[in-house]
Amino acid sequence: MKTPIYFLSLLAFVAILQSCATRKVERVGTEEIIDLSGRWNDTDSRMVAEAMVEQILDAQWLPNFQEKHDGKRPVVIVGLVYNKSHEHIEAETFIKDVERAFINSGKVRLVQAGDKREELRRERAAQQEFASPETVKAWGKELGADFILNGDISSIVDTYKKEKVNYYQVNLELTDIETSEIVWIGEKKIRKYIKN
């Protein structure tokens, strides 16, 4: 009878010691590459977004558009990017990285999409009633997008014993909103080898 009590006491003591263990947290630069798990992370999101926007802006659709429109910058809306991967990926983070890269390029104009556009419209509607006539923002002044960017993130996992490869492929396509013509398709691949 004493052995089970002794064993349970020992387990409780070990649990208490583990709960008292201190954890060290260190601030690191956001540009520093840290990959603890081998899963999709913030570095992957940023690097893929920047590489793909560079691909988009180096493609022929941009000079073609500018030639037809007296050198004007096209208006782009970033639509949905679907997560079709094996893990939870916050697509909104990737979309923000793409939008940031577009804006930083200075080569296109970017307009809000989805829920944020609807929030702007609700604010404009409220201004019609509550803002002074000198500061109220008028209806019908939104920039109409020329192109929409959509895509998906997919993955393949290959495992054998204590080794694993996580493969990610991001596919994006840019479509002319007026004609539905796809003017650019691109992809970026990442492969991560994990060995335990």
C-alpha cells in the first residue's frame, strides 16, 4: 500500500517542479529567420509575398496596361487566398504581406477588398448623416479596380521514420476584372526538410 502512495507523491513532486521551471523569453528582430517546427511561418509568408509581387510586377501585363492607358498605374485589389494546406495558415497575414509589397513597389494602386471595403462604405454612410457638410465624403468616388489577385496555398507532407519534408506551393493569378482575362499566373515553392 505504501508503494502506490510513494509513487503518487513522487509524481506530484515532479509535476510541481516542472510547473516552477522558468521559461526564458528573448526578443529577436522580426527580420531574423527562425524556424522551430518546419511548418509555414512568418518568414515564409513575407518571403513568398515579396517574391511573388516581384514576379507580378516584372511580367508583361504591366507595360501592356500602361501603354493602353497613357502610363497610368493599374488599380489592383487583393482578393481571397485559400488555405488548402495540411495545416492552419492564417491567409490574412499572407494577404497583408502581398498588399504591403504592392504598395512599397509604387507601381500599382491598391484598393480595399471585402469586409474592409464594406466598413468604409458604412463609415461614408454615417458621414452623410453626422459629419459637417464641409468634411462629408461623397458617394461614387471609389477607385474601381482594374485587376484582382486570387490564389491558394497548398502543401504535401512526406514522412519516413524520423524524417519529414513539408512542401508548400503558393499559386496566384491576376485577372482583368472587366474582361475576366487572366493576365498573369505565378507560383512559389518552399520545401522544408525536418529530421528529429
